[in-house]
Amino acid sequence: MNIFKAELHNHTLLSPCGDLDMTPDYIIELALQRGVDIIGITDHNATRHCRLAEHYSHNRNIFVLCGAEVTTKEEAHCLAFFKDHETLDDFQQFLDTHLPNIPNSPDIFGDQVQIDEEMNIVYEEPKLLTSGLDVNIEVIAAKVKELNGIFIPAHIDKMKNSVISQLGFIPFDIPYDAVELSDHGDKEKILQQHPYLKDKTFTRSADAHIPDRIAAAPCFFEIESRNFEEIRMALHQQENRCVHLIKP
């Protein structure tokens, strides 16, 4: 097995709270400088910069995990990742359908722009991306599984916008692959409060919205090689694959 440094939760400038310096190119460059092997692209309720991030990863020693940070109707944040462009596009259509028609105000919330390889703005999302979808966590988790994706409740230790802060617990009937801690999250404390998570895999992330936060709180995947199915196997602790919160 090999050990790969991973930072799964990163926002580009498409997210209204994402710094305008967080272009896909710059995220990939900084991740490489900081020794990241696996980088997740997870804008709020949007997947539109995943392809561009993949483009900048070509012929470079980094794997891009494509997805989004979804806000449920309960205002809980969850990460969703997908294996290929077809399922990514299907999920983007789902997000577009269920994102409420609440207009963004750039002066208040920030710009929501998609760029191309030449740094030209090719799309500006008119709806506020940080809004909760009009469907609950059960529906979203089921959609991710229908598309054979990976579903991870985000920063479950936070007192706001986590599944636990919003619902009090993680519903037992939703299909999730792992849970995420924030950079200061205490796994043992969480397990004391929620012992039903004892057999679940924990990841960690800095939830980067600015360049300085990229790779500030990585986790480490023990897998054969960097691809979607190996990452999924590690999250399920299959065939000696696993995830470490501290580099082994």
C-alpha cells in the first residue's frame, strides 16, 4: 500500500465565500507545493469548476476528486463526490433543479463566477449557492447513491451547518461512506457523544476558502493507487485500505 496526503474539501472562487484568488489553477499549484496527492473540489451546491481543476492536474502528480458541498433543506453541509463527468453532470442538474430561486447579491455574499483556462468569466450563477436545497438529507444521500457517488457528512463537530448541529445525530437510514472532522475536531469526543460512529471512517479537512487554508488539515489515504474506487474502498476499510487522521 501507499500513503497519499489528501485534502478533500476546497472551495473555488465559484463559491460566494471563496476568495477570488481560489482559481482551480492556483488551488492545484498550491496543493502540489504543499505535498497534496489527492485534492477535492467542493464548491457550494455546484460542480462547475471540477473539469477545469482536472485540466490543470493533467501530467502533474495529483488526483482531483470531483464533487460539491451540498446544503440540505435542514441547512446541513455534506460532501458528494462522483467518478466521471456523466454522473457529475447528472448531479449538477439535480442541484440546479433543487436550488431555490433566491438571487445572489455579490456586494453582500460575494461573486459566484465560473472561469475558463484563459481566466475569462464564462458563467455567473444568479442564484445564491449557499442556500439550502429544497430537499432533505435523505433525498440527497439517495441521489448520490443512485449515481454511485461518495457521500460524507461534512465537519460534523461544528456547532453550525453540520448534520449533528442541525438534527442532533446522523440519521441511521442514510447511506454515507464516512464522516468529516474540521481541523480542530476531536474524534474521541465525537465518539463519546455519538458511539454509533465507532465503526465509521473519519476524514479531516480544513474546508479551504482562501489559499492559506489549502492543506492546513489533511488526512492520509492508505491505498494502492489514486483513483475513485480505491478512495471508496479506503472509506469502507476494505482489503487493507484505510484513512488516517495523522500521517502513519
